[in-house]
Amino acid sequence: MTGTSSTRSLPEVTVTLDVEDLRPDQSLQEAALPERVVEMTNRVLDLFGEYGVRASVYVVGELAERRPELVRRAASEGHEIGLHSWSHVPIPTRTPETFAEECRRGRALLQDLSGQEVTGYRAPMMSLVPAAAWAIPVIAEAGFTYSSSVLPGPSPLFGWPGLPRQPFRWLNGPIEFPCPLVRMPGIDLPYLGGTYLRLLPSFVRRHGLRRSTSDEALWAYCHPWEFDPDEDFHPHEHIGMLASRVAWLRRSRMERQVRRLLADPLAGPLGEVASGLVASDAPLPVVDPTASTTAGRVARWADGRLRDR
Ligand SMILES: [Zn+2]
């Protein structure tokens, strides 16, 4: 490594997009809200095309069923297609039986539409949490070989403190790519997440990238609605009013911020990163989701040793 920290080249980041329509159940609405997800997804895919980015695009199953053209377009432009749940509700609200059926159905649909083997699963809202540990073997049984579904720290919404920060393998389950975090004073931030890309200056992202370690798999995520300053406010289900309000902040900045990200070094889709790990025989940590070691790691985190592995 040469040069100062300010000129050192940044590590590569995989770009991911979670394609979802977060309007409340439209069958329950007297005045339906206009659908904006098609237009906004196309806008993001245009942006990716402009930069020649190949991203991982995770699509909600019921949206893919309603708007198959979104999956077809993303696949035809070289993006990896993965499943972002069937109906975008947190995993712990599902029964194992329903969740299994939705994983199978969603994966089959996306494979039909994309012509790809679909290997990646992303939980809605990072809702793969200890209370949903039962879902891990189900994800593998449905045919997914990797997941990027956990926030490996405390979170007011969904998090799993104590998990490794680098890719690991779930015991009897898929490879997991945990959401990248950077430690800022008093808090661990998912600094490559849409909200943070939108709200924070680019130097926070670059600071996080420079603090990352070479064994992390870095991925950013964003959503079509984050690029939409014109959408009327509506609460998002399952995340509460405060987070719903935050989801409306500074959307007019999003495209500019993402352009900066896309101009920095990028890695290929997570499916390719996973294949590379398997092919290289890299020794991944193995995590038993039901083991008590997780609680021990939580305690170590509470002592402030966040980067301790
Ligand atoms: Zn989502």
C-alpha cells in the first residue's frame, strides 16, 4: 500500500438494488397511490447502464409477477437477479412453511423471467435476525447459495449483533455477506446503505471504505424510491413513522451521491463474489445460528470491541 490515506485507492464495492413497491396494500385504499416503481427502476437501470455497472438486483416476488418487464430488462443488461422476499414483510412474521413456499415460488419465477440461475437471497429490511434463525436452512433448501440479509450489529429495527463482519458460511446454510458497517463515534453505521448514501457526505463513505479490511465483501444498496423526490409521503409498513420519514429525506441528492459511488472502484455482482469464494476454497468462518457463541460476541461488542474477530 503506498501513498497517504487520502490518495490511496479505494477497495471495490458491489452495487446492489432492492426493487420493491412500498405502497400500502392498494386493495385497502380508497384512493390508490400512483405506481412509481417501474419508472424509478428504469431510471436506476439507465444510470447503471451509463456507468457500465453490473449490479445485483434483488426483486420482490409479487412485484416481479406484476411487472415482469423489470426483471427481464435488468437480466438482459447483464445484472444478477436475486430474490428480495415474496411480499416484503419481515421474516419473523412468517411461519417456516409459508416462508419456504415463498422462497421456492419467488426463485422459480425469477429464474423463468431472467433465464439465470438465481442464487442470491436478500431479506427485507435485513430481517434475518436471531428470532428468524429457522429461516437459514430454508433459504438453502430453496436453492439459494448465498444471502445478504443481516446487519451484524445492534439496530433499532433489525440487527444481529456479534456476527462476523467478513463473509461467512451459516452452518448447514448459505454463504452470508453481512451488511458493511463502519464505526463512527458511538455508533456503527451501514455506511453503504441508501439512507446513508443519501444523507451523509461522500467522505463518510470513503472513510468507511478506508477503514474496511481486505477480507470484507463490500456492497452498497439502494432502492428505486430513493431516487424519487416527487413521491408523496406515505408511511412504510414495518419500520415505524420515524424511519418512514427518514426515507423521504433528501431524495433529490440520491442520484448525485450514487454517481459518485459509481465513479469509484466497483466489484461484480455478489453472486460472482460468492462463486469466487467457493472456487478459491477460501476458509470462511462458520456460524451456527443457534449457538450460544453469538451471545458471547454480543457481550464483547458491548465492551466496545467492535472490530474484534
Ligand atoms: Zn426492501
